[in-house]
Amino acid sequence: MVALDAGATVVRCEETRDGKPIGELVVEVFKAALVIDRDGILMEKVAHECAKRPGRVTQPVAVTLPGASGYRASVEYGRAQSLPFMYVFAIAPHDLGVDGGVLVTVRSASREWPSADKILRSLKVFGRRPVTANDAEYLTLLPLVGDD
């Protein structure tokens, strides 16, 4: 299921099996002055999203894509949650003319969620130059859902 939230730049995908949630992936676009402290803003976005709920949080680590880069962190909430594993990515193009980025949040029932991997691998990060994260000549394996 894919839903667009009214009034926001958000795409939400969910997968269920036998009425139970397997995972949820949310993609949001955010506006930020990335020229001044690009890395700090992206790292802060990841840390802020991870701090919303208590759990075992990994430190944000840098990720690099063709034409874009950012940070990734994960949270493990515990088995009482239906989706106890969360992975957060804050990514922005290298193009300083773009004043924003993309926040991707993946929540899953297990450490691995193949559907999220497929969706993340299809992510295209655009700037003024036409380099995207999954162009054949720039194919990059993202640090996706799974063990850190």
C-alpha cells in the first residue's frame, strides 16, 4: 500500500502478511540550509528521528551515493513492538543549489526486509546534474536494512 499524506511531501509504503505488519517505509522531503553546515544538519536529522522513541540506537554513520551523501542510523526497540527495527537515512544531493534533502525511515518486523531493500535501491537523488543513485554506471549498494 502506498499513500500520500495531504499537505506534506511524504510517501508511505506498508507491507503486511496474514494481517500482520512486515514493514513500513516513509520518504519525506525536508527543507534546510545545507550550505552552512550540511553534514551537521543531516546527522542531526537522523539523530532526531532515532531519539523519538527509546531503544538501542547506533551512532549515525556517513553514507555516500553518486551525486548525494548523508547519514544512516538504526534503532532496535525490543520485541514488544510489532515493528521493532528502525533504520533512518538523511540524504541530500551534493548540488549546493538544492536547499533540502530526503529523510527515509524504515521500520520492520525483522532485521531484514527485502521489499525495503528494493525500494531503497530504486531511490533517485536528483540535482542540477543528472546523476542518480541507481544509474547503471553508478550502481551503488546502499547500507540498507539489516545488521550494522
